[in-house]
Amino acid sequence: MTEISVDASRVTHVAVGLSVALLTDLERMLPERSVLVLDEPDTIRARRGRERVSGFACVAGLVEAPTQDEAGAERLAALLPRPQRLRAVIPALEYGVVAAAALADAWGVPGAGVEAARTLRDKSLLRAVAGKHGIDQPEWEVVESADAIDAFRGRFGGRCVVKPANRQASLGVRLLDSGSDTRAVWAQTTSADEARQRARHALPPKYLVEQRLNGPEFSVEALVRDGRAVFANITAKSVQHGDSPVELGHVAPAPLPPDVAERMAEATRQLLAATGFGTGVVHAEWILHEGRPHLVECAGRLPGDCIDLLVNLSHSCDLTQDYLRVLEGTAPRVAGGPGRAAAIRFVTAEPGVVTAVEGVDESGRAPGVVESEVYAEPGATVGSVTSSWDRLGHVIATGATPEEATARAEHARDLIRVTTEAAS
């Protein structure tokens, strides 16, 4: 492995993984040429990385580095000299969480900790740790075949969840009922891929089968400093019906009774202690089953799906700015309780070729709407929604209550019409 050479004389922050959303935030927070972005050669090329960072004045450079070599993450610090003015290392993407933690440890700045990062990146390790510490969660097993899934699901009336242990964005997650075809589901899960996001040398996939639990789903976004949650928000999620439980909406704060919200927050504090998470942000997902939070999974980075914006809007705070502060070793400006609510709803359409996109401007003018956007353009081919990458747009709206924010977001989403016709 060759040492990486780069002019880092003005660099104060290193982002591990190329995230346009994060860079958009950093652009308003940090001076010119202060952010060094590290990412894999494969993904830089696949995602046109150099073109995408060219418009950001805060970026000092985009450097090819083995950011997805999770097994050898500790070697990364030997390839890249520590910037003299370094203040923070930021895990910008899910697949850069372990490398970011390793760099932070090696360079003496706050971070999650390598062991905690590895635990959060592998759902089977997270399940083992949670079970050891008595955290409620579904029954589970690592599986390597459809036959192993059948043996497991037979104990639960044929109902189970199959998922990759080290992927993101609901990729490959499938729900099975008593009549489901296990072999077809296994083929769908094991073939699910996101080549533009993953390096060729990344760890091979691992798969879990889990007991299906019944109940509403939530996430806790916690800002953590030295193992202690200094701020937490609870988000309620809406999930697509059917066998692909892709998230179609969120609202913050979640409309929960105070005692249930406290149980959710306490479960997250227990999870922080169990994993030994140090400093950063966690996005912990829970299902409220029989009145108790049960762990679904947890990420050691800023949440996706614009949830950070929902937190900012509802709490009148800046989660990314506070994230930087804790990673820099300084105290965040912790927000108080929420003063209003914010909701997001995602746009979908029937599979086929997009023939028209209408109503986006009208949607953007609807009451309470903050953002209204469609990513798909006429001529694009869209498929069934089997992961977060398959959604076609989103609408964000605010309201005095979670119910009002949700109603406004759904109304604005329904004003958007993405017309498709069957591919010839």
C-alpha cells in the first residue's frame, strides 16, 4: 500500500466518504479548502466524485483511499499523514464509519471507537452485543442458505425477516409470511447490490434471519459525547406494506406518550453503554413490540432520509453543527424540546418508463412545505421499490403538531404526479 500525498496545509476536517448532503452543510460552516474527502477509487469513479465535489469551495481535495477496508482500517493512518491543523474526522457515509473511527483513534481526536464502529457496521455483531447486555430484540441467526431460513422460520409460523448484516438503505431486506417462497426470497436478498456505493474489496456480505415483531417503528437520533447522550430526538417512521419494508416517511418528534418516549431513550442509552460508543451521532432503530422497544439496528453516523433536517426544523437546532462540535472535542449547543414538528414523505410510482412529472411546483407552494423534489426525469426507467434508492422524490413539511406536519407532507406529496408506462 502506497502512502497518500496531498497538500493538507489548510485542512481542519477529514470526511471519510463522499456525501454531497454533508458537504452542502459543511459549505456554510467551514472555510475554503478546509475539508479533505477520502473515498474509494471504485466509488469515486462510479459516482463521478471529482465532478460532484468541484463546486464546493470548502473541499481541499478528494483523495483515493481504502475507506471500506474495514478489516484493515487501522492501516489507513499509515497511508495518510495527519493534517497539522486537524480538528475532526467525520464519518460521512455508512461504509466509512469504521475507517473514520480508526483515523480518529490514530490521530487523537474524538470518535466512535473502532470496536464500537465495527459492532454497528455488522448487524450480527450488534445482535450478539445487545443480547449479552439484555437489550430486547428479536430472535435471530446468521444464515448461509434457504434451508437454514426454513429451519428458523418453522419455529415462528413461517414468518421472519431476512436481511444483509452489513449493507444499508433497506437493501435486500425481505419479510416472509407462511406462504412465502424461501428460495426466491434468498435469491432476491443475496443478489441485491449497490455497486456504485461499494468497493470491490469490501467485506463479503453476511445474512441474518430474524423473528418478525409487530408494532410501530421509531428511531432515536442521539448526539453523544464521551459515551453520554447529550441530546436525543425520537422519530416515527412509516414503512411500505408488502415484503420490502422500505421507509416511505418520517415525522419528528414522534407522537409518543412521555413514558413510552422515556423507555425508548433509556433503551438507546443502554445500547450506547453496551457497544462502548464514544463520540458522534447514533441513529438507533426500534420497534415497539408488546409495549417495549426492541432493537432493529443502529448506525454510527448522521441519519439518512433527511431526518437531520427534520430534527433541525422541529428542535430549532443544527444537528450537523453540533455533530462537528462534539467531534472537535467541544461542547455542543444542545437544543431544548421541540417547538414544532416536521415530516417527510417519499414519492413513488408504478414501475415503468417515466412519461411525465407534474405538480412539483404546486407541491412546493402547499402549506408548511419546506422542500419538494423529484429525482426522476421523463425517460427514466423505474422499478419496484425494494430499497431506499428506488424512491423517486420527497416532500418535507412542518406543522404545529406531528399530526399536522404529517398531513401537510402527505397532501403535498399527493399533488405530485409521476406518470409511467410499461417498458416495451
